[in-house]
Amino acid sequence: MSIRLRDLIRAVRQCKTAAEERTVISKESAALRNAFKNQDTSYRHRNVAKLMFIHMLGYPTHFGQMETLKLIAATGFPEKRIGYLGLMILLDERQEVLMLVTNSLKQDLESRNQHICGLALTALGNICSTEMARDLSPEVERLLGNGSNAYVRKKAALCATRIMRKVPDTIEAYEPLAAALLSDRHHGVLLSGVCLMLEVCEVHPPAVETYRKQVPQLCKILRSLLMSGSTLSGEHDVGGVTDPFLQAKVLRLLKVLGAGNSEASDQMSDILAQVATSTEGNRNAGNAILYEAVQTIMGVEAIGGLRVLAINILGRFLANKDNNIRYVALNTLARVVGVDTQAVQRHRATVVACVKDADVSIRRRALELVYALVNQSNIQALITELLDYLKVCDAEFKPDLTDKICQLVQRFAPEKRWHIDSLLQVMTQPGAVVKEEVVRALIVLISNAPDLHGYSARAFYSALKARPDAEFALVMASTWIIGEYGELLLPGAPGYILAGEASVSASPEQVVDLLKGVAARKDLPGAAREYALTALMKLSARLPGTVASVQELVGSYVASPALEVQTRACEYSASFQHDTIRPHLFEHMPALDEATYSGNLADSNVADAAATTAQDALANGHGAPVAQNDAISALLEMDLVGTGGGGDLMGGAGGGAQSAAAADALSDLLGGDLLGGGGDGASLPAAQPLVPSGGLDLADLLGGGGGDAAPTPERVASASTPADADLFGGIGGDAPAPSHSQKPSAASTELDDLFGPPAPAPAPEPAVPSITAWEKDGLQVAFDFSKPAGSPGVTDIDATYTNSGTETVSDFALQAAVPKFMSLRLAPASGAELAPGSQITQRISVTNNMHGQKALIMRLRIAYATPSAGPTVQQAEVKNFPTGL
């Protein structure tokens, strides 16, 4: 005979090891099997109770599932209670044995005993399958309409919510029954009725229009709950608040009914104001009601004064000592800041104080809210407070805070000097991680501000000198600025001291020693040494007294194990043998166009984000590598904006072809002697390709030979390599092929004689047929293909999205994913809404790194919304690409 349940619990608690527990459970499981086998009816309910305890401990109990069905079939209430409890714990809707209990449930739903009927409704609402819901739904409808028993009606309403999820076809039957429950005076019936109405509105959105007629009744219920001593709410006081559960549900339903409808919103505005003003917030129950009231006010078409009242409630939440309430307030303010920014601005000081909170989750939410509150009128005050906190914040919080400050400064800076000062303060903070994109944008800004060149040089020189252990961002910006404008640091240099600026001057030796210290640091990335060497070379061209020391330092890196450093050192050392052209080589960089740079950077960010999202859509979880340029390469390696990432002015990694503007700038920078061979001083025409003639003379320069010497095979190979167009970089960009419409110059004719006639132009690619990638419900995705000349692995896809249906499609978005041997780049679409008969276009670029070996394949994720179906997400795999892609 098995032991009692309490003895089993005591025995399990006394076990000191898992092995002892398994022994006790195994022994009791064997006793239960024998009892079930012997059909012991007198202790069946006790045995099932022990079986549930064993199940909750995680041990198998499948051998006793049929015993629960036998208890349910019994006539007594105690047996049925244990049986239904075991049914909900030991079984779930996926098990076929559950179908055997359908008849017992039907009989119990017809019972005159309200408690037995309530047990059946509870079990049905917890584990019913689709078949059971369809078979027993008429019984639940009958009980829901029975007005004589409130206990049964409330349980029937809760059971109906699960039945509607399982069988949406039953919504038409339950829709009027749910509204009828609002006339009941029992709180349980009212609460379950409101829950049922919320479920109907969620599953069947057209029911919202029908239920808007119930707004006055809901307001009446809410008003009666607020009245002290009401007969409706006298027994349901929780922390001084009358039935907060019912109030919260009613407010949530009012939010659904008032969204987008001004008439319904006007009907509920008075009661919402009454709830917001009369509810006390000194208990959790009151705070819950106030939070739901705020959500409702911000979700309906409320007037401005009501919104201000709601935001003031959130402001009171921010002053609460409970971190959970403060987090909820920050989270809500972040969502509503776009609705009424001015009202949220009144609590700006409290929000900024939350950035300094000890709780990291509150700090992060407050930082996001501050980011949304900043504008041009308050940027200076807020950034000052954030910079003060940056000095003392935790190390793990500094990256996020630094990133937000940099974004705000770049977006709302009132003037360039303040922009430079603010970013410099961020860079000088220990542990501040400033992104390379921020430094690059700062360099573009300074290069376009001639009146701030001297100020920037003095400020960054002082900052780098004060912090010999500065982080990489400060080193990168300082070396670039000192290399470009370091001569303005000398006493008597042209320029003037700005208002409020401390006087700073340095000798040439001090400037060079500072950069030498940067080059000698071992804790920085290797790129820092490259920046320092380039900056020193620029200074040596403008400060003749530093040539010897710079030459000695550069020569010490000729044998550096870092390939890029070694390459630069060798090229720079060779340039010292040509003093006549060296000053021209290291002239100031031309100013980069800020508007073009910012536009290209924004387009790159949008495309990279789209490609990253496309990676996440791959079923196997491996995303395709995003096609993007590397991070900022090296000091003085700033790509010319608009060249597509190609030929650099002063060296570095190049990937694309130079534009005509890059050719003009490089021709002006290097002068005619170098590019023309040193004969007559004629400069190269702007549109002339730079590589052939410049490549030969660069070989003379770095190889040490005379210009008249016959070229060796090694020099011929070096000169014919497009990488020589990048004068000081380890990896050069490709030079553009000359236009066939231009008349060849003397330099190109000589190259033709030397290397032979140019290769014939490649034959044009054959036209690629279009395909329909996906089509459903009146929406069509069509692909048109084109192949760039000379890039067989690259395919440009012009995607066209057409709506041939009768409904307007909104929030249309396409995401694409490719296997990992391909790379993908999506440009922004031309729109997100498709009216009937309209089209949207989008450019997709795919690079097949195994072109000729594996065919192109793509997976699509199409998201859109229609008035009838709501938000919809479709997935498709495109395998019908034309051959050869």
C-alpha cells in the first residue's frame, strides 16, 4: 500500500542527494502502478494527487493518465475536482487521450451543480483542443447567456476567450453575448465580460466599431467604481482603490475603442480626467490605475490638456522611489515623446537626473529619452550635463553614453567651434569609445572651416600632450590635424587667437617629439603608427628644420614587421631623395564636401541596415556578408567623396575607380614635373588617366634610377600595375580606363609603344530576361537584371512591386537574404504604400563570389498590411533566376 501525500512530500524533502530522491520516487511510482493495476477505487483520488506531485518534480507519469479520466467520470465533487486538476496538469491539448474526456465535459457542463459546471469550464478554458472547442462551443454559449448564475457566467466568459482563439468562426456568436455582460452587477462577470470584449476586438477588428456603442456604459461602470460607498464596489477595496483589476481592464478597453475615433474619445474624456485626478498614487494599486489611464489618454484622440495631465502623471512617477515605477514612466515617455514633445520637455531635468541613477536599466532608458528630447534650443545645456556625467559614469555605461553624445553633437551643434570642443571633451575622457565614423566626420568638418584650422591644431595638440595615454580616437584625430595644420602651432604663425582660447605655441621639435611618442606606443593599433608617420612627413615638408629627425625615424621602420608600416616607411624614405617635389607631394589635403560626404554616409548606413536585416532572415542563421567599405583606413587616407571608395589622395586601401574630380585633385597636388617625367613641367590633363605615366615616374622615384634608363622587366611590371596610382598606400585602387571618345595624349601614346596596344573593349553582356519572383493576393514582385561591364559576378536587380488588387497596401517592406558565398546590398525603396494599380521600385545588388560554380538563389521576406487582413508577413525562396548570374 502506498503512503499518503503528506508522507511522500516529507520523504522527498528529507532526501540529501538526487539519488535518494530518485529512489523514493521510483518506489512510490511502483506502488502507484500496482494500485492502478488492482483498480483500487477507494484511494484513487489520493493516488492521482501523488501522481501530480511526482509530475511537478519532473518524473514520468504517463502510466496514470487514464486514472484522471476515471475520476472525472465519477459522480462525486471531490473526485471530479482531483480529476479535473490532474487533467490540466498531466495532459495537454496535443495528446490524443484528451478526446476521451469530451463526453464527460459535455455532461458536466449540463450539470445543475454550479461547482461541477465551473470545474468543466475551467478545464475547457485551459487545455481544450480545436476539436473540443468546436464540439462544446454551443454549451458554453448557452451558459454564457444564462443570467441566473453569475458564477457560471464569469467562468463561461473566460472559457469563451480560448474557444475563440481555437475556432475564430465562433466570434459571431460570442460578440453580442460579451456586450450583454456589461449590464451585470457582479464584478466577476463584468471583469470577464470586458476581457472577452478585448479578445473579440483583437481577433476580429471590425467588432471595434460595434462595441463603440458601449462606451457610455463603460464610462458609467468606471464612474461608479470611483464613487465612494457605491453599492457596486463596496466589497472590492484593494489598497484604498476600488477593484483596480476591473478599472484597469475597462481603461484598456476604452483605449481600444477610442483609438482613431474622436466621437468615442470625447465621450470618455471626462471620466479619464476624473480617474487621473482622483486616484491616489501612494500604493501600487493606484499606480497601476494611473498607468492604464495614461496609456488610454495617449492612445485615444484626447485633447491637449488631457495629454499634459497624463505626462504630468508620468513626471510624478519619475520622482517615485520605486525603480520599477520609474522604469515604466521612462518607457512610456519614450513612446509618447513624439505625440507631445513640449509637455515632456517640462520634465527634462528629472529625466537627465535619471541618467545618473544607480540602476543600469533606468540609465539606459533615460539616455534614450534624453536623445529624443534634445533639439537645437537645449543642446548646449543637455550636452554639458551629459559630459559632466561622462566623467564619473561606470565603465560599462560609457560606450552607450559616448555614442549618444556624439550623435547629438553631430545632429544639433549650433556652431562649428562648439561642435569641435564638445567632441574633443568626449575624446579626452578615459574609457570613452568614439567611433571612427565620428572622427571621420570631424575631420571633414575641420577641413571645411579654414578659420578654425589654427584653433583645432592648438586644441588637439594640447589635448594629446596632456594625455600621453590617449585612446585611439583622440590619437587619430590629433595626428591628422597636426599633420595638416601643425605649422600653425609655431610662434608667429598666421592666424589669430579666438575669444576665450588659451594661448598655445610649440617649437618644431616639440611637435615632432609628440608624434614620435605616438609612433612609439605599443598599446595602440598599428594604424596609429601609420598616421604618425604620414603626419611627420607632412610636417617635414613645411618645417625644414625637422627633416633630419623625421628621416631618421622613418628609416627605423623600413624593416617593420607590419607590412603597411614598412611600405609607407620605404616610400617615404625614398621621397627624401627628391627634395624638389617632396613639398608638392605633402601639400594640404583639399577640403571634402560636407553635403556630399553626409549624403553618402547616410545612404551607406541605410543600405548596411537593410543588408543586416536580410542576414537575420536566413533560415539556417548564417547571414551573408554585407557589402560595405572598411572602416576609416589610415591618417590622410580620406577617400574623395563620390569616388565610390577608390583612389586615395595620400595613400591607403582603395577599392574602386577614381572619378574625374579625384584625377584633378591628384594632378594639382603632385604637379606636372612628377607626372610628366620631369621634362617640360607640363601638367597632366584633368581627364587623363593617372596610372600609366605616373606609374613609370613613380618607379623612377622609388627605384632610384634615372628617367632615361631603359626599364627593366621588374619596373615594367611595377609600372603597369594599377596599384601604383596610390602613391603611399599598401594597396592601391584601380585606375579608370580612358574614354574611347578622347584623343590619346603623348603620354598614353608612349605607353602604347612600350606595353603594346590597349586591350579591346569587352563585348556587351547579353540581355538577361526578367522574372516574377513572388506573387500572391494581388501583389507581385518582379526582377529586372543588368550586369556591370567587367564584373561578371555582380548582378544589379531592379525590383518592381506592383499592387493589382483592390485594397491599398501599406507598410510594405521587402527583406532579402542570400547564402554566405554571396554578398547583398539593398538600396532604400521608393515608397512604402501601394495604392491599387501603383508600383514601388528598389535596387538590389548581389555579388556572387562563386560565379560560374553556383547559381544565384535568394530568400525573400515580404511584410505589408491591408485593411482587411491587417499586418501580413510572407516568405518565399527564389530559385528561378536566369542562368549565368
